[in-house]
Amino acid sequence: MTSDRLQAELYALTHRGNPGDLEFYTRVCDGASTVLELGCGYGRLLRVLAQRGRHVLGLDSNRELLGLAKRNLSTLPTSKQRGVELVNADMSRFEFGATGFERVLLPYNGLYCLLGRRAAFGCFRAVRAALAPNGVFAFDVWNAARFHRSSTINASADAREPIVTIEHAGRVWDVFEHSRTRRSAQRLDVRYDYLPRGGGKACQIVIPQRYYLESELRELLARAGLEIRQRWGDFSGARSSARSEHLIVVAGLKSPS
């Protein structure tokens, strides 16, 4: 097994989404016949969205994760598999010509993998071009408002205990999380160390992140021709506030002024 493939498989076992997010995106896509998921990863959401008669396109820049997605989708009934397409591309600068998607999704903090305002704007502009006239763009991120105001933000933190223990490839792995934050750059870079019990080669996965404040998101969406229609603080529909754990947004094409 290659190192890249092992990393992808360990990532998939560690990052399982947020409680309620699958149900949320299922509701968002209710009645939609064309869906684009950005940062689809190993296909966690694609499996749920695949339906007979629906075209679902999953986009990701990581080939190994797309390989996992293909394997995960292969267990679905053939009628559902036919409607799912996987594309290896950069979500900050993709295009699909005249295709109009009724739903475009960017789940599970995927937006924070875009490490600069230019990349985020590029993504939003590409979403604008990909949306059908009455289409919906939905995404969720962890709410950075309270975190950004913290006086201890410019620091590093290491987990002394495993955040999770997983089984893979006949071994038990303890997973440790290390984070480094920088207020000036709005960065939260996270490293995951996978240590196999009983000895053996460890594995490391680094996930650089640039978090965005809600005011920035509104500005960048507006510049790209999009506007927020609804927002929540959790996947059950709670009102969004500075103390909310999540920021969940549903946006659409900007209304003509």
C-alpha cells in the first residue's frame, strides 16, 4: 500500500462528518435532479445523495480520496451508480461550461481548505457560474467568531491523549492532533499523527486551514454574485450566533438591484 493511499484511508476513518450533516444536505437536495459536491473526498455524502434519475458530480483535488469514493460508490445499486460522476479538479477554479446545477454543496469545513481570499473568491465565482438560475449553494464551516477573538489564538496545542483510536489494515492506530494558530493570517493548521500500537511506521497527515469570518464570507459571496438566503448555528436549524459551534449557510444568485 502506498503512503498516499494509506493517508487517504486513515483520513476517511478519522473524519466522519458532523452529527446531522448528512440529513441536512439530503433535505437541501430534496427535489433536485442535478447536484455538485465540492471537496467530495471519499464519497461520504455522495453515497447518500445518489438516487435513480439524479445526476451527482463529486469534485476533489485528491486522487487517492477519489479512488476511495469510487470504491465506496461501487457497493450501491447499479441504477444509483450510473448517475454519479467523479472529477479531479481544484474547487477554486473549476468550470463545467453551460451545465447548470440545481444544488452546489461544500460541506464539512471544505471552504477552510482555500488558504486565501483570492482562492475563496475564485470558488464562489465558479459556483456562481455553475448554478442553475434558481439554484442553491449550501456550505458549512465551524464558526470562527469566538475563536478569532481568543487572546490565546497565536499558539500551538498538542493533544496528550488520542482524539480517537481506529482499526485499519490489521492494526490499531492511536490518533493525536496538533494545531498551530496564527491570528494575523487567520490560520489554523492541524497535524494528525497516526501511531500504530505494537510498533511500526507512523503516518502523518497535515491539513492547512484558513478560517473566514462571516463578514468576509458575505463580502466575497456578494462580489461573486451570490447572497446569503438563510443561515443556522447547527444542523437542527438553531439560530446562528457568535457562540454557535457551526455556521451553516444557504445562498443563491444575487437579486438584481
